[in-house]
Amino acid sequence: MKLSQLLSHMANCRAVVSVDSGLGHLAVALNLPVVQLFSQPRIARAGPVGVSHQCAVGGDHVPSVDETWDAYLACVLADSQP
């Protein structure tokens, strides 16, 4: 798949859950609700910051499914607020 095709598909997503990777950064660039998963302590300097509909979870621990789901719901809710 070409990058342009991938971006087109991602632009139609409601939200994205991603590890800290290129796809997560593309979702941030598209201004989508994003939850980025981290398993290393650099989360504070690498995760999305400054907007309530994008967040990072984990850092000093591997995030659980429940923690990830709660973050997803919070990001989607924040994105639906005017």
C-alpha cells in the first residue's frame, strides 16, 4: 500500500491506537484522536502533548487493555466536545 493510500484510510478512522511508531505519528499529524502505547520511560518527551484528544499511556509499565480502553474513550469523548 502506498503512503498516500494509507493516509487516506487513516483519515477516515474514528480514532487510532498505536505503539510509538510512524503510524501513531501520522495519526497525530492527521489530528485524529490517538492513544500511543509506550513501554519505556521516555513517554514524557515522546508522547503527544497539548491536546486532550491525543494521549500516551504506559511509560514505566506496559499499559493494560483496560488502561488503553479508558484512554481511548477519553480521547474520543474529548474529540467530540466543541
